[in-house]
Amino acid sequence: MKKMNLLFLAMTVTFVSGCVNNSALIRTSSTSIRNDIFQELSNGGSIPAGYADLRITSSLKTHKPGIYSAKDIHGTADYKIIMNIDGQAAELHSDLRRENTDAGTLRDPEAGEGMRYHFSKNIRIKTGTHKVVIAIPSDDLAIEREITLRDGSSNSLTLEPVYSSAPGKRRPAFYGVTSFSEGLKGFRVIFNGKPL
């Protein structure tokens, strides 16, 4: 019993520590301390020496607004993704629309009625290795990765949503079923077609 209590305490401390780390990372990444790392692009054009282009995208789904409370910003234009690269912060632009997807399979995490976001940003950035932080403050979610960009290259960074587990689906056939309505648990980060 004593071992079980210690194990539970260790798991709780790890979980709380992860939440504190996310909150601190979101706080520090939400504001710019530099403004010379990248510039937003409205059109491509030729890439000058010493620079690379990077397109950051994500498509994810949330529940409709007002489901849990009037203050919940899920499903509204206030729901945002913030990126920070080496100290320069910016919001990803989003396109929002209502979506009702039929379940193609029992395990489709995006089946049902909700709100679809398409986030994107095109930037021109200095070549080299960069620390990238992607955060969704309203979900207390932040991830940090390192990417290396070659001179004159066009690159893509795709954030694929990982949704939380649906409650009550513990039967063997339903084990591991996730749903957008349960919120985001994290992202799979794909850089130029390869997982980071």
C-alpha cells in the first residue's frame, strides 16, 4: 500500500509539474522580446540569400461555443494558436466554420458537430537552427521543438491535433478512442513530412 501511495504521489507531482511548465512556457512565449527573427509573407517571391520560407499550418476541431459556460472561448474567434520563434511571437491566422462530420469509423476523433479551425502563417526566416514554441493558452497547451532551415529552402511545419480520451469507452473494442469534444491533449509535429 505504501508503494502505491508513493507511486500515486510521484504521478501527481509529475502531472502538476507538467502543467506548471506549460503555463510558464505559454507566458514567456506569448510576448516578443525580439522582432528580427522572421517576417510575415503575403506572397512568396524569390528567397534572398541567408533566408528560408516556412509555412505553419494546423487544422483542428473544438466543441461549439457555450457548451460548458458562457466564458468558454472554444468555438469562437478568440480561440488562438500562438507561435514563438527564438523570442519573436505571433498569432496564427485562423479560418473558422461550423462542421458536422459523420463517423466514418468508430474511432474517428473528429466525428460529430463542432467548430473547425484552419490555422496558418507564412513567414520568411533566417536560415539555421531555431527554437519554436507553439501554444494554445486557453487549453494550457505548449510544445517546444527545434528545427533547422537550409538557405533558400521552402519548408512546412504541420501541427496535427491529438485529442483527449472519450470517457466511458473502456470496453476492449473502444479502448483508446479519442474525441475532439474532450479537448486537445497535444500535437504531433510534422516538419517537411517527417515527425519531430
